[in-house]
Amino acid sequence: MRLAARDVCYARRVICAVGDIILETETLVVLLLAAAGCALGSVARDGLVRRFRSRAGRADLGVLAANLLACAVVGCTAVLGSPLHAFVVVGFAGGLSTWSGLAIEVAGAMREARWTRVLLHVPGAFAIALGVYLAARAITGGAA
């Protein structure tokens, strides 16, 4: 027996049913929370990068700061339930972090033949980010 979308809508908490595509209310809420968190995280990242660029003349340090802050946020909040996890970890921390931005900064340093910066940035950024994440998990009582 095949249920029509209207039957499924009536039986479950469904907000959208078009043809064979059925979107439950809970799924939509998680998607919207992740999108809102991502928007806030992206704006925060842009602010950090702009601040470091204007004050220190180095956007790469702003990218690194954004990535480290995102690692700390994930480390502190990784045990949250689904809706909050979607907003904070998937959304905010996902929008805040930008490993592709780090790659752009490293590529720029390579073009300028700043090899010391390249050699320190790549493994250094990863090692520091991992350390920040693990420290945040330890401080908040989460298991690594």
C-alpha cells in the first residue's frame, strides 16, 4: 500500500510534502538553525579577518584566529543535542571556520616566496587547532 503525501502529512508533523518529497518539521527546524548559525559565524569570521588585516596588516592571522575560535566552540559544545548542535557546531562554527581561507593565505605566501610562513602555517595551524579543540573538550568535561 502506497501512502499519498496528504496521508503522510496528516499522520506526521510534516510541513512540506510535494510529490514524493516529504520534509518533517523537525528536519526543517534543524536546517534553519544551521543556516542561521552559519550566517552569524560567517559575519563573525569576516569581522575577525578585517580586524587583523587593519590592525596587524595580516589577514592570515584573522583566518587563523577564526579557525581556532571555531575549534574551541566545537570542543566546548560537541555534546549538545540535535537542534542546538545544528545551530552552534554545524552552523556557527562551520561558518566561522575557513580552512579554504587559510589555503588562500598560504598560496599567497607561496607566490611571495615567504617559505618560512608557509612551512609554519600549514602544520602549525593544524596542530594548534587540534590542541585548542582537545583543551576545550577537556575543560568542559567531554571525552576526546
